[in-house]
Amino acid sequence: MELKFWGVRGSIPTPAPENLGCGGNTTCLEVRARSGATLIIDGGTGARMLGLDLLSRSSGGSLNLDILMTHFHWDHIQGIPFFAPLYNPKNHITFHTSKAADEVRNILEGQMTHPYFPVSFGLLGAQREFSTLDQNSGPIAGGAFHVRPFALNHPQGCSGYRIETEGGVIVHACDHEHGDPEADRRLLEMAQGADLLVYDSQFTPAEYDAKKGWGHSTWLEGTRVAKAAGVKRLLLTHHDPSHSDAFLEAMLLEARQEFPNTDLAKEGQAFAV
């Protein structure tokens, strides 16, 4: 299994020169199983380049894609109208969330209505399905992945995911604010023994004091979860728009003092499990 980052920013795209080492696109990840099955996490602006890459790999054939949506704040859905596979009628795309199917359809249609976008969601050519995930859901993407959703602490709600295959375990916990005992307990339980933990580290510990209630965490909390859960590697993501490459590299050095096997999420970077 391989995890690749196509977008790593939180809040808003930041295509400034001082940010491009880590990347300026908002959240989008690709998980690829050994069988070739693909699972996408979120549709931030990074989804545009992922879509083009998927089309180039398909050599004109059809695509059967599964997209896990954590929630529907702008930085996690902005790339969906520009996701090229949605425009091809040969493709089949399933959106998986913890919400009811009709609610998700209405949300995604809403960002592509007048006056926000010139092409309506209903005109997209690909076959589209909407699936509600819970703890009893079966494997998805042709049986390649078993996905267990869990609630994170974030304004208006957000889902974390434990993604299991024969090759290993990835836990995605983005847009989570530490400090809620029940949410923290769920995260610790789901992160147990993971090969990769992708964790929200938008703020530093010093910044967090002024940002409580905004729905995000710190690199320090990420290291604490990683140690307590016996995680093999911690990946820090959802980088704040104000954090330059130099700032993030300095932050990484601090994090590695607490949990040595820590890395920054960077656009285009892949991690094998």
C-alpha cells in the first residue's frame, strides 16, 4: 500500500514561492493498494492534479474510484469541480461519508450552482454514487480496503478514518482539535498500531492558545498520540497558510525530538506501507 499527498494545506490554497517546497494546494490524498485499487481522501485543490494523473494512468480506459470525504469545509471540496474523471461518462465514482447520501449530494451540488460555478453537478458525465459508512460497513474499492470511520472534534463535524489492507494500516485524523476527552479516546483507539498516522498539526503549541475552538491541533499533540498508540510513523499535515517551508522544517525538528519517526506531508511525496 502507498499513500501519496496531492494537497497538504489547510484553510486556503497558498501558491506563494516560500510555501511551494511543502506545497500550496489544500487537502487531497491518494491511497493505492497493491492490487492497483485507488482510494482518495478529500477533494481539496490538490484533487485537480490527482485527477489528471489518474487519467494519464488509465490510458483512456474507465476508472472506478472511491472518495472518502472527511467533511465539507471549502478547503476539502474546492477541487471537486476541477476533478477531471468526473466529466467522463465511462467512469464510476463513489463518495463515501458518515452523512446520509441525499445530504452529501445536496452539499456537492450546492457548490456548483449559480452563481458559484458555470457547470452544474448534475451535468457531470461520470456515474456517481453516495455511500454512508459506519462501523459495520464492509470492504470498499473492490474489497481492497476496509475503512472504519470515527468522529473527530471539529466545528460542524468531521470524520477520521482507519484504513486497513493486508499490507498495513493508515489512520487519517485531519481537522481535529485535541482536548475533548471522548474524541481523543476514539482517536487513540483507532490509531493503535498504525503504520502511518496522518495528523492535523495546523498550529504550534504557542499559537494554539489564541486559536482554541478553531478545530485544529498541534504537532506536539500529534507526537503524544503517536507514542501512546504505538504508531510507526507520524505525518504532520493541514499546514497553516502562514507557515512557510522554513517554518515547517523548523517545526519538524522540534517534533522529531518528541517522536523521531515524524515527517512533514509534502505535495507529491509518497510513503510506502
